Amino acid sequence: MTRPTLQQSHGPAYTRIYSIGAARGANAVPNDDLVGPINSSDEWIQQRTGIVTRARAGADVLAIDLATDAAREAIERSGIAPEQIDLVIIATISNVQQTPSMAAVVADRVGANPAAAYDTNAACAGYAYAVAQADALIRTGAANYALVIGAEKLSDVVDPTDRSISFLLGDGAGAVVIGPSDTPGIARTVWGSDGSKAGAVGMNHTLTEFRDGEAEWPTLRQEGQTVFRWAVWDMAKVAKQALDAAGVTSDDLAAFIPHQANMRIIDEFAKQLKLPETVVIARDIETTGNTSAASIPLATHRLLEEHPELSGGLALQIGFGAGLVFGAQVVVLP
Ligand SMILES: CC(C)(COP(=O)(O)OP(=O)(O)OC[C@H]1O[C@@H](n2cnc3c(N)ncnc32)[C@H](O)[C@@H]1OP(=O)(O)O)[C@@H](O)C(=O)NCCC(=O)NCCS
């Protein structure tokens, strides 16, 4: 008996980002509101991080609500009907429920039910990871149109007395619609991990420790200098590899959109990449703070609002964070 040959799917040769949407926490929280319990100052935070205010959501708004708002804007601008979206990926580390995923609920809320839907946890690299997945899944024919969202409400996982990271963090969501393209719109992703440095940034306790009364509510902590050095040295190399993988140089870029972790890291990247003056650098951290998986799409959204002429240009984006994990790729801006 001859075995039947399985059918395999094949998708389009290329994909691109069609549109972008964003939602930020509604409250602008200035440094002065946070400095008391960490014995810090507005001046220290501005000098060391570039943050002036961070966006934080009220108690009645969840990460999933921010994700929904960002997704609706992206879909509306995409020209794609929500029912054509057959894949929804949400990058997040701050869903307050371990299951169900935010993605399944958001897919339903925006009219994309019954799209394949799942959340992905790659911290501040989550958006770059999710873009890589959407691009690959569309090109194999596993999906036609993808909604990719980075969504965080990090204020749910901060300890106001922690001076290692809490003052950096904000709330928001950024979303893109990705679909087939006649020309390449998402270059190969350079991505990876280093779990030997898992302790450098992440939650300070497990949920079971919290349940058993052995620990407080788990919150984010980091070894700031370890992460800073890793970001500046190793991540600049990854950014260069992403340019090589795309077959372009920094002179070809219209924009540079790094994870919004620290303005000094962003400046150091710009130096090491020898970015020409013409490349517009995303500096959304100043008023949004670090929003982990949401930071790159939020920064992209703001860049395109302030510089609409960048549309259609090349952007290098790089995410890096807890894991440790990293992901970088060159994309054509919507
Ligand atoms: C967290 C971070 C802003 C701290 O800045 P830094 O310049 O590295 O600060 P250091 O830890 O070297 O501390 C320098 C001094 O500031 C003090 N300090 C540390 N945190 C402080 C705070 N929140 N407020 C005021 N002073 C602080 C330290 O006590 C130290 O004082 P000393 O010189 O008297 O000993 C920085 O390390 C950082 O941004 N790291 C990477 C962030 C990141 O990318 N995270 C990724 C997760 S997404």
C-alpha cells in the first residue's frame, strides 16, 4: 500500500507591516511622584535614564484593554477586515492571568475570532520575536494576515520601594498588522538567548512562594549594571548583525528603534552603529518609560506621528531583556 503524500502549504515570498496602532496608560507620572520611597531625585532619574514622565494606566485598565485599543487602531488603518486576520500573537510578561491567553480574548474583541491566537513571553524582545513568528508563519502559508501586539501593564509588577527598576517602568500597547507583500518588508531576524544570565532581570519571587506566604507579591528586579553592560556591548553587535542579515548598512536606514530601556543605552547604540545624522532615533522613553514588549511598537507609532515622511523607509529595531533574550530585524515602516 502506498502512503498518500501529505499536502504542504506555501505562502507569499514576502511580508510587510501594513499599519500600526498604539495605546498608552492615560496618566503621565512624573519622577517626583516616585522618588520618595527610593531615595532618588528627578535630576538623577533624568540624567541616568532620560525619563521625565512615564505613562501608567489606572486601576480599572488592564494590559488586555491596552492591547485591544492598540489592535483596533492598527486594524482600522490596515485596510484589512478583522475577519481576514487569522493569527494573533501578543508579546507580554504582565498578563494577570496565566491562562487564558490575552491573544484569544483580544482576537474575539476585535472581530478576528476564530484566528489562531497565543501569547509569547520574551520580555523586552517579545515584539521582535512575535514579528519574526508572524513573518515566518505567513510565508509558510500557515496564516494570511497577522495581528502582532506588544502589551504591558508593568505598574502591576512594580515595588515602589525598589530602586533597581521600578522607576523605569510604564504601561502601554503597540500593535501592527502584518500581511503579504510584493517586495521584502521584514528582513531576517537575529535572535537568541542567554539563560545563564536569567538572574540579571526578572521577577524576584515565584507565584507559589507568594501563595505559601513566603514572599510578597512578585515584582520586577534587575542588576542594572549587568544589564546595562550587556545591552551596550552585546546588543550593539546584534544590531549590526541584523543590518548584515538584511543586506543593508546604517546609511540605508531612515530610523533606529531600539527597545526603550535607557536613553544612555540608546545614545551608546547610535555611537557604536555610527548612525548618520539623517537616521531618526526613537526616544519615546522620555515620556513613556520602559514598557517591555510594548516599547518598540509604541516608539514606532510615535515616530511615525512626528515624522510621517519616514513611512516606507527602513527601520532597524532591536529588543532585549529578561531571559536574557534578544531579537533584532530591519523592517519597512508602514
Ligand atoms: C538601572 C540604571 C538606570 C541604574 O543606573 P546606573 O548608572 O547603572 O547606576 P548604578 O547602579 O551604577 O549606581 C550609581 C549610583 O546611583 C545610585 N542609585 C542606584 N539606583 C538609584 C536610584 N534609583 N535613584 C538614585 N540613586 C540610585 C547608586 O547607589 C550609586 O550610588 P554611589 O555612586 O554613591 O554608589 C541602569 O543601570 C540601567 O538603565 N540598566 C539597564 C536597564 C535595562 O536595560 N533594563 C533592561 C530590562 S528591560
